[in-house]
Amino acid sequence: MIQDINPLEVLNKRVLDFLPKHFVRTCIGEVDTREIKTWIRSNLKGRYCVVSYPTINENTGRLRHAKFVGFEDPKELTYFMLACPYKRRD
């Protein structure tokens, strides 16, 4: 099986350590981010990030950290939401 080379991977520009404003994002809850990153790396092509940001809990009003995954391409977020087996579905 021949695998295509992703230029962003070669240049180490595919994974970001922050969430840019133009990325689409979703909260992924308490899941293993290593499994998520491995799934994204092998199934998607574009730039992405997996980050933890402080958010306010709507019920208690307390500050907590939430994990988010963000994608530059909105189509990749849709595919991630539908196909990733590690995403917790409520």
C-alpha cells in the first residue's frame, strides 16, 4: 500500500499548539488525546489542534478545563464528528 506524503507533516506545520480564530472546533470531553491525534493523523489531511482551555461550567458557574479539537477545514470537523470512534457521543 502506497501512502501519500502530506507536505504539512513533512514541514511540521500540521499540528498546532493553539486554536486559531478561523478554525472550527468542538469540545471532546475527557478522552485520551493520543488516540484522537493518531486517528486524525491517519484519516484526515489538513491542519488541526487538540488543546485544553478554561471554560465556565453553566450549572455551577465554576471554572474548569475543557479539551477542544479544532480543524482548519470545516469538512474535516464534520467527518471527525461522524467517524471518529474515540469521540464520546452524548
